[in-house]
Amino acid sequence: MSPAHTPAHHDAPDRGHLCTCCAEPHDGPPLSYGSPAPPGWKPRYARRRDSGLTSDQCMIKGREFYVHGLIEIPVRDTGETFSWGVWVSLSEPNFARAHDLWEDPAREQEPPYFGWLVTELPVYPQSTLLLKTHVRTRAVGLRPLIELEPTDHPLAVEQREGITAERVRAFAELLLGG
């Protein structure tokens, strides 16, 4: 799991960070972390006709199909949203449908696609691998929203109930050091 934001001060992630999306400094710890590829992706696959990786979609050997989306978690005491950029495995028909509609504004009307979370989030005591999800496409240009099935997994609980700014700082400490 790599940060979607680079800290401006590695020794104190809550002081500020440099956003890798807009290249601007922001106060406080990052509100987003992500993974550039699903765990099974290897750079050598880029040479294969049946494989490909973009920042939004991935196909491996014509047998594995993934989309990149966001697990959004409300930060209760600030009104902000914290996001995990994760990869979700889809069935081949659902991946093909999502791929065909990727640039189509009508994609917002699609029913959610079932998927399996394939990104390990190391800040949780239980593995996040293979949690059941629903992938909701949003407006063109926005990553899909990943909704976890309502279980007692700590990540699912946080998505439902939200977290505090202190929890966001704890993520920064765990992921960036401090």
C-alpha cells in the first residue's frame, strides 16, 4: 500500500503532505492512500496481448479482471472523506460491461457489480483480502465507489460508521512512519 500523497515532512505526517495528484502542499495527514496495481500484476505482463494495466482497469492473462475504485470513509469530526484506493476483482462479463461503458455518461445508471477486494490494507488486524464488495460506477472521470458488504470486519464498520481525524493521523503514522 503506497500513499496517494507524499508527506512534506516524513518525520511528522500530520504536519502536512505534498499531494501527488495536484502537486500542491496540503495541511494535515493525507486523506487518501492507494495501490498502483492489483497484487497479481507483474510488469512483464505489459508485453502480453491478453494483459494490460491502466490506472483504472487491469486484465491479467485474459483470466483475471480488476477495476480500481475508492472505499470512502467519512471523517466524522471534520466533515471530510478519507479514501482507500483499492482493486476489486470482477467476473469477466461484469468487467467487459464496465470496460465498454467506461467513457459513457450512462454508466451511472448501471446496477452495482459484485466483486472481491484484492488489496490488502495493512492497518487492519484482520486481512482485507476477499471481502465482498459492490462496485458502483459514478460519473465519467470519477473512480467507482467500492461498498463493502455490511459485516463486522473493522473496515466495513469504519465505512458504515466513519472514523475520527485521530484515526486518519494513526493511518499516517502506520503507513508513513513518524
